Amino acid sequence: MSALSMDALELNSQPSRPKSMSKSAKFLIFATGGVGVGLSVVCASFVAPAFRRICLPYVPATPEQVSNVLKFLPAKGPKRLLDIGSGDGRIVIATAKHGIQSDGVELNPWLVWWSRLAALREGVNSKTKFYRRDLWKFSLKPYDYVVIFGVEQMMKDLEHKLIAEVPSSKVIACRFPLPTLEPLKVIEDGVNSVWFYDLSKSKPSNHPSQ
């Protein structure tokens, strides 16, 4: 075999070296990965509640619903009000503008931060607090008024929690009534309907909700 053929054979038998990745390719990989992680973090906050026993979706209160809630507040106002599932904070902010110390409990961290910023923007930061908590582990005892924007599946368990923790408080239920208690007052307004309860006076309904 000739020397030229031997040299060619040795050259072909050497392992090829991997080509180095360009800076632009590296940047694209890191950028894509960063966006993916960011989206996962954001989406997880919205999806996570669905893995709990009851999912409380974010559906903003309409102006009519806010107005109907305010109609049930006394002139002097309650000492302290809680909005369960406070979403973007509009109920809490509206009641705080009436001079009421108002709190919201919400599981979604992005909505909690949005609510805090909105309260600051509306000038009621000192009259509001927003908690990122699981409703079923959150104490209702400090509140003499409780506003509920819930889903039908949660109302029975929530009614039991209200009776156990705040048996003398007033409750304003929106969208769905409490299943076994008779409301003292009702504003019939389709999807904007509101039910008012005084837990110390409301009696079991003769036609409980199913």
C-alpha cells in the first residue's frame, strides 16, 4: 500500500470533533428555556386550584354585582368585612371606599398582587388587606360581614364553616345562595342576584338548594 493511501486511511479513522455551538444558538436555547419556565410558573398559579377539592374560578364581579353588594351594607358600616375569593379586589376596594376595613382572601398569587396594587392606586391601601391563603384553612372569626362569590359545589361546605366560625355575622352571597338557610333579603337580578343572611336570625329554608 502506498504512503499516500496509508495517510488517507489514518485521517479517515480519526474521530471527528464536534462543532462548537455558536453564541446565537446558545442564546436562543437559554431564551426559549427561560420563557418556558416563566410560562410554567404563571400557568401553575391558575391551574393549581383545580387540583384542590373545589375549584374557585376567577370570574370578575360586574358593576351591577358590586352595586348590589353595597346596598346590603349598613350606613355606619361593619367593623370588618371579608371577601371570599376576592379575585382582582374590586369588592374589597369598593367597600373600603365606604370607610370599611375590608380584607380579601384569594389563592391566586397574581390576583393578590394585582389587588394590592389596585388598592394603592385607588387610595385605600390603609383600609385593605389581601391574603393569599386556602379558604378552608383561613379563619373567619374576625369578620362581622362576609361576602361570597363562590361556585355552587362549595356552598354547602362553606355554609357549615360560616355557622361554626361566625354564627352572629352577616353574609352576602353572590351568584349562588347558601343551600339550607333562608335569606332575610334578596335582590333578584339574574346573574347579578344577591342574597343577604344574618346567621343569628336566618332559619333553615323549607326548600333547601340541591
